[in-house]
Amino acid sequence: MLKFYYNHRSPMARRVWRTLLEKEIIFEPIIMKLNGDQLQPDFLEINPFHHIPVIVDNSFRVVESLAIMDYLEAKYPTPALLPKNAESLAKVRMVQMVVTNELLPKIIILMFEKKDSAKYTQANEHIDKVLGFLSGCLGNGAYYAGEQFTLADIVAGTDLSLLLKLGISLSNYPNLQDWFERLMQREVWQQTELSVEDFERFKEVFIKLRQRKLNQETKVNVHQ
């Protein structure tokens, strides 16, 4: 049976979790507490970069959420979560990468920067640019590939939910607001959406992990 190493609070892991559930793939859940589980020797043998999510399918290991989602789509093609049309496929990939590279890093900045800081303001301005781009890609479609629900919707919807929990409104982008509400009507999304309490806990853990990393980098610089 496919093994899935994850923590439901992690947005990267929740992308894969939702993909597994949407495809109705049977898996063995292995929950990581993120307070040291990811640094244990047994897990480091699976992923030396100590990140989740990870899947192990019949001894084949896949790390990184987007790679895992591609693997699941290819290995378990029904229901299809990628379009066949070249333009639609390019749009799906583009949305996935823009959300991962342009949106999520700025959301993380909002989590630990004060609202009156320059970094917070710059991140917020960049997020608005990304939202405008995503709104344009969506257009009048039900989903990013028209009527077909795809991996782009999973990635974008999972990460945009963090923005809403941070108090960022989608009111300037009504098509994004309608799309997100459409996602939340899906049974899988209702089962897997973070509660406010879980989101606050995720922020606390993330800030602690980031501070630990900064402290380690400071120690290395001091000894150089």
C-alpha cells in the first residue's frame, strides 16, 4: 500500500492529501509531528532534506509535492486531474508554478512580519500582483481548465486559503472568490480545510522552525 508521510497543517502536504482523496487512492497515513519527527534517522533515509510530504509506493519514493502529484496523476489516471489540450495543460502548469514560486513565499512573509514593516508591504503588493494574474488565468471558467477540476485548482486553492486566514480579501477579484467558494463545496475540501486553530498552530510551529534555522545560520557565520 502507498505510504504517505505528512502533517495536515502543511500546505505542501495538504496539496498531496487532497490529490489522493480526490482520486480515491487508498494509502497508509504516516503523520509527522514536525517537532523533530522529520529529523529522525529513519525519515532522513527517506528524505535527506527532512521535508514533507513524501510518498513511498511499492518501494518507489517521491519527494516534493508537485512531483508527487504528477506521479499520482500518471500512475492513477482516473479521475483525470490534468487536461489533454496543450493550452489548458500549459495554463495548469503555469498556475502551479506561479503559486509555488511567487505566491507562497510572500504568504510566508506575511505570517511573521509586522504589518507596518517594509517587507510586509512589499509582500502584500506582490501578492496583489499574483492575484491579478491568477484572476486573469481563471477568466470566466469554473476551474483553471474550464469545466475540468485539475491539479492547478488543488495547488492554488490550498495556498490561497492561507491568505484568507491571514485576513486578505479576494473582494477585488470576484471570479477568484466564486472559484474558491466552488472549491469549498467539494466534499474533499470540506474534510481537509484547516480550522482557524490549526492554522494558528501551523504559524507557531513554522515561526519556531524558521527561527531555529536562522539561529543555525548565525552560528555558522560566527565560526567562519
